[in-house]
Amino acid sequence: MIRFEKRLAPSRTTTILTPIIAVILTMIAGGIMFAALGKDPFEAIRIIFWDPLFDENFASYSRPQLLVKAGPLILIAIGLSVGFKAGIWNIGAEGQYIMGAIFGAAAALAVYPAESPFIFPAMIIAGAFGGWLWAMIPAVLRTKFKTNEILVSLMLVYVAESILASVAQGLLKNPDGYGFPGSRNLQQYPSAFNGEVIANSGMHWGVISAFIAVIFTYVMMTRHIRGFEVRLMGEAPKAAQFAGVSTTRLIVFCLGFSGALAGLAGMFEVAGPAGQITIDFNSGYGFTAIIVAFLGRLHPVGILLAGLLMALTYIGGELAQLMLGLPGASIQLFQGMLLLFLLATDMFTNYRIRLGAAQ
Amino acid sequence: MDLPGISPVLLIASLMVSATPILLAAIGETVVEKSGVLNLGVEGMMIVGAVVGFITAVNTTSPALGFVTAAIAGALLSTIFATLVLFFKSNQVATGLGLTLVGLGISALLGKPYEGIKSPTLQAFEIPVLSDIPVLGPMLFSHDPMVYISILIVAAVWFVLKYTRIGLVLRAVGENHDAAHALGYKVIRIRFMAIMFGGACAGLGGAYISLVRVPQWTEGMTAGAGWIALAIVVFASWKPWRALLGAYLFGGITVLQLNLQAAGVAIPVEYLSMSPFLITILVLVIISAKGNHGAPASLGRLFHASN
């Protein structure tokens, strides 16, 4: 008889070990999937995880891409992790990301073609505000009417996508774009362009913000009363109530924080790597960030590493598409599997396995 | 405002068709949630049902077989969720989400070679006598069999939950799993079955989209239907007949906005296509503002039998 016995406190060793085991299991399962698709599994895994960093032909292009992709993932995941810790489920980061991008781009395009050092900071504020505003909808509905924030935040993704399609063809359309949908390219607008801070490193302001967010959140969660309240709310909601923690304020804070960070990520993306608002501007970062948050064990440093790893699968996946003709969807599946394996191995941090009948 | 081409008969007839996928998924999820489990993977199970049903129907030229395999595929996928949640005691929200991501990935992978093909679709099944009634006949009684099967499933779920022993046990497990466990009911086994039933229903719903409503395969074609089904379960206060009402209301909105798009009303297409989601949110708010509305007490809570 195998029994599971609840641990008094989560095991530290397994907390660190399980993500690594999950990655290995995903590689094995992914390898089987690649073999089923008729590709050499070892070659595929090598192309995804090794070549983007170390192959002399690709590394010079791929390495900067790593930060470009990891930046938004980390930024969004850090925000989400705080809410997840408190048991507040914002799964609509994709929508907040879109709204941040729209607000950020709109702030710049409103004053085009004026040049000023204040434009970029204004865009940052506008982007964060757009994401925050979009997250306030589920927050207010949850605190005022007890409406489920999971469903509302998720459904607002579809609404945001419609708004994106609308502004790309209307409000923000490039007047000099010969009628094509899409806004002006912010990369050609020096005051608004979120360029690389260090040439050829991929390090743009979004990546720097992601690092700041990691440090900020780490300090908040370990040293500040707000972080303590978040953890208390997640682990012992009743105790939190007795201790006088305001549920309303915490919900508003968690959703607002994650929304603002997702909005920032969207703004940095549209002002930098993407350059313009297009109908299909969003690429699923908001959803992948959920995987990143869990893979990083909802811990800021873990999320930093998980974001880099997940960025690697994006770049490696594109490379594998190019080199092996691997379907793009297989990477999506790969990432989904990673989350499931992670959740499966998660049990060993909270339970220990006992053989034999109960005493 | 002049709206040519929107006839009430056609509107109600197409409303039933457009509501059926959501209804199927919602009734399955009602059973899952009644047993105390929140499966957010509906969207993933639907899209896998859609692609598997489509592939089967194209290869065998039998849409009926497509529906059968879609239900099996949905149920199989849900066993991943059931295993993780029930045996590995993982977080239900995260696992459901993971299931959706995996489902979207699998379906895109499987469906790639089938893009742009038309599938054989279900023939309309005209209920004898009833379908000859003027107006009501073409409106309500001349649909394909799946429309009626979905209503029959609703009736069956209602009957089983309300009047049978197994339904009572299922509800007991959902209301208080510790008490049910103490009484000797197999909490895990009952939930596992409920989750599989939910998966099968979601698979059927997905196949209805790819085989009847569209009928074609495009990547990500469920486009949020699974999430709306989840909202309808809340809207319905976990009651089967109200799920029917909710799905048909929602179907009505969808059809109406599509008709308005086609009629070229002066509202931009984007605003019309976001309206179903906005209205769903609005309805959710109204329902939840009314306070406690019969959510199973153990919904989403972790069950660990401690000796």
C-alpha cells in the first residue's frame, strides 16, 4: 500500500528539485512526441535547448533574443505570482498586456511627431495604467459583487483582442500606411522607441524593468507587511481575517499590481521588439507567463530563471521549426506539458510517500 | 433601424444550433462541479474533441462516428486532469489551465493536415408530425440529431442528479467530501467518473462546432466557447435546466450579433463580436450580486483522506 502523508511544512529540497525533475520529464515526453512526429528526438531537444545558446551559427542572433523574450514573461509572471500566492487568480494577463500596449502606443502617437525626453516616461505610465485599469474591472466586480475573477479576467482577454483589432484598423491606424491595418512603427519614432540599452544584448528597458520587478517583489514578499499579508491570505485565510487583513484591499492590490506589470510588458513590447500595434500583436505571453510563475515556484528568483528557460523554448522552438520543420504547435504543447508535469511533481513538496498500511 | 434578413424563425433555429456546443460543455461541467471539482480545462477538451471528431468524420465519412470519438477523446484528455487533481493533489485552477494549453497544442498539431477540408456533416432530422407544424416546425423540430441529444442529456442529468441514488451521492461528495468519505463513499472514484463525463460532453460540444456549426477545421476554432460554458454553469446556479436557458440566451446573443454584422449595421464588427463576452460578464455580475446561489460547498477544495 502506498500512502501519502501530509508534510507539516513544504520540503525545501523538493521545492527546488521538482522544477528540474519536471523539465527532465518534459524533455523525455517531448522527445517521445518528436519521435512520433518522425523527427530525431535527441537532435530536436539539442536544437531547442542547446543550439540557441551555444551553436556558433545561431548564438549571436539567439542570445539577445533570449532577453527580449524573457523580459515580458518575467515581468508578467512576477505580477501574477503575488496574486497566486494569495489565492487570487488573474488569468487574463494577456488582455492587460494588450491594453498596456494600446495605452502606451496611444500616448506616443498622440504627440507624434514631437520629440521630447518626456514622451517615453509618459508611455511607461500610460502602459502601466492601461493594464492596471483592465485588471481593475475583475477587481472591482470581485470586491463589490463577489463575481469570480477567474472568468471575468479571462473573458476580458477576448474583449481586449476585439479592441486591439478595432484600434489597429481605426483609431491608431497609420495615416500614411496606404490603408493597411496597423499603427505607425514606433521603432522609427526616436522619442518613443524602446531600443537596446546595451547594443546587441537584447537588453531593452522592459528587461531592466523585469529585473527591478524581481528585486522589488522579493523585498516586498520577504520584508514588507504587504508581502506577509499576501502569504497569510494564501496559506490561512481565516487567520488573515482575524489578523485584520482587508480582503478587499488585498484583491485590489494583487490584481492591480499584476495588471500594471502586464501592461508595462505590453507597452515595452510595442515600443520595442514589435514596433507597432497590429491586429495580431499579442502572442500569448500572458498565458505562458502563468506557466513561468508556477515553474518559478511563485518565487521571484525562481521566476527569473523560469522566464529565461521558457524564453529558450520559444527561441529553440522557432529554430526547430526552421531546421526540422517541426510544427509550431508542438512547442505550445511542450510548454503545456511542462506545466502539467510540474503540477504533478508538486505533490512531493507537500506530501511524503509512505509504504505500508497506516499505523 | 431597418434590419432586413433577420427573421425570427431563422433566428431561433440558428440560435439552437449556435447554443448546442456551449450547452453540451456546460452540462458536463455542471456535473463535474456538482461533484466538487472545478475543471477549467473545458476549452482544451472542447478543441481536442473538435479536431478528433473532425479527423474521424473526414476519414470515415461518418459524422456520427466523429461525435463518438470526440467524446472518447474529451474523456481521455480529462483523465489527465483527474489524475493530477485527485491523485497528485495538484491545484485545480492551475491544472485546468494547463489542460487547456495542452489541448490547444495537441489540436493544432493534429489538425494541421486537415485545414481547409470540408467535413461530412449531420443531416437534419425532421421529427415526424411535429416538424410539419407551420412556423414552429422549421423553428424547433427540424434540427440535426445532436441538438435533441443535447437536450436529452440535460434532462438525463437533471433526473439523475435529482431523483437517483447515484445523483444524491455525487451531490453529497460535492457538498462535503469529508462527510461523504466518512460514510464510506468513494470520493475519488466518483469525482473521477464525473470529470470523465464532463470531458466527454466537452468533446461532443467541440465536435459540434467543427462538424455542424462551421463545418471545417481551423486552429483555435472554439474561440472561448469553453470559458463561456464555465460562466454559464455559474449563471445557471449549477442547475441543469437553467444551463439550457443560459446557453440558449447566449446562443441568441451570438446569432443576433452575427446577423447584425451581416446586415451591415453601423456598429463596428469588433464591438459586435465582443458583445457576447461583455454580456456574459454582466450576467455573471448580476447573478453573483444576488449572493449565495448554491455553489457546491466543496467546490475547488482539496480532498485528502487522512486515514
